[in-house]
Amino acid sequence: MRDSGQLLHIVHNAMVRAGLDVAAIYHRLGYNVDRLSQRDLRTPHRLQAYFWETVEAVTGDPDIGLHLCPHMPPFGGEVLEYLFFSSPTFREGCQRALKYLRLVSDALNVRLVEGPDTARVVVVSAAHQAPQLRHTEICMLYGLIQFTRGVSEGKFHPPRRVRLHCTQRSAREEYERVFGCPVEFESPESEIEFDPALLDYRSPHYDPDLLRLHEELAEKRLSKVERQDLIERIRGIFSRRLELEGCDLEDVARELGMPARRLRFELARAGTSFSRVLAEFRYALARRLLRETEEPIENIVYLTGFSEPSTFYRAFKRWSGMTPVQYRAAKRSRSADPASGAQAAAERR
């Protein structure tokens, strides 16, 4: 599961606005903050627990997610926001946005529940799986309220009630001041309760032609995300079986549960090919093993899926312009030079 880099960018901006020592946080994480500028960045969801654990440790604040909320910039949402504005009603905007939620995160399950006297947005995420992810839950619900307030021209604010799955750490008054409504804790699911009349709110920006264009854009972006995820799944298969057995296209397609011809077609749509993805994976793995381990090069040959040392040497020279021995020596020399430490750290990221 992966999250849009825009979510990390919002939290980053909140940390800066709150005056946190972001340099210390990223140094401890070993993360290159320059990556935040990458438009198509998607980060592994499993790293969020480590991220929040580190932020807690650096700040000494066990409820840092709550305290960052007032500093969070609104989530623009891009195409999701466009879908809301160009839909005829708030209800239809919700339904369309939920259809394309993967553009934000694979780890979120959000649904709209309607009743006669109330309506709820129910959010289920991996925050239920690790205590550090309470901060993700709190920030996500706060950001969702701010986003919804924006696309309804302020009519969503304040909600009737917020229910959090996580436990209470700060005074209840702090939570209610941030969310602007009563807050409950240790709920089976995270929920935002609001007036159901809002679902019939008619957008003044409704335009069927624009709506059709925005849906086409959302489909295009979703297809791109799905192709990126497919490549990540292929890399995961490589990492499990590369040194154990051959990794040809037919084997990988079988493990993915799709015909080989379909896999070849999807990779072509992503602007790459099976052989290119395999070569890039082997090259990255070889660089890491040469740079970070004492593994003999003879073993690295087989760990990267090559059957003969000569084939590995030729491929590595073609990829890097150096032999494996030269590459390892150059990296060790650079690591020993304090002036180049920052550059070496950036390369590892």
C-alpha cells in the first residue's frame, strides 16, 4: 500500500509552520527532503509508523498529530476537488471522489453512510494497526473536514461530532478546540458526523462538460497509479525470487495472475518493458550490495540473478561505466571523505 506524496508534503508544511526541528527529524529518518518536490511521489504506507515514531521522539510530544492540525495547509485534492465542484450536488461529489480515492492512498477505506437524521463519513485505515498511526488518523480526519468545508463553501463546518478510533492523550478540550465539535475516543471506526441536509447542497460550479473532462482526467491519473503499483509488485517478486530461480516474464505474469501478453502490454503503457524493469532492479540491488555490504562480488553475481560472473561484469560496466570493483572502491573512498558525506547520504535515499 502506498500514499500520495502530497500527504507527506502537507505534514511537512505543518511541521515547518509549527516551528519543529524538521532538519533533525529528516536526519534521523535518513530521508532526503528534496524528494518532496517530485510530483508523482508515492510513499510506502508501512513507513508512516516509523515516521510518526521519529517525530514523537524528536519533539517529545505524544499527541503531535493533534498539535500539528491547526498548522496544516488545506488539501487541494486537485482532480478530487474538481470532481466536487463540477458535480451537481455534494452527495454526487462525494461518490465520485470516493471512486478515485486511490489517488490519495491505497490504505484508506472511506464510505458515506446516510441516515434519516444524520450522515457520516466513515474512515477505516491502517491506523488501526499501530499506535503511532493515531497521528495519521487525527490529521486525516482534520484534513478531510477542512477539505469538505472548502468544497462546500464553508457549509460543512462545524461537523456535529468526530469519533476517533485512537485513545485520548491530551485534554478533551484540546481535541474539541481543534475539530470544532464534540470528540469521542476508542470508537470502532473513525467517523465524522454531519447534517444530512448538506448532501443536497448544490454546487454553484456544476458544469456537465467540465465534469466529463474531470472524470476523464481522474481515470487517466488512476491508470497511471495502477501501472506504478504494478511495477512495484513486479519488483517485490524480483526481491523474493531473483537469486533462487529465473525471473522471466511468464513466471512473473503467472504469479501476478495475468496473461504474459497483458503484462507486456501494461508495461508498454507505462513507458517501460519487462527487461528494463528487471535491469533497473538488478542494477539498484548490485549498487546497494557493493556499497553497503562486504558481500564478495562472486556472491553478488548470483544474488542479482546472473548465472555467470562475466555477464554480471559486462552488465554493470554498461550500467555504471565502472567495473563492480571500481564502483565499490569509489564508494568506500567517498564515505571516508567527510566532505562528501552529505552527497553519499543523498544517494542512499
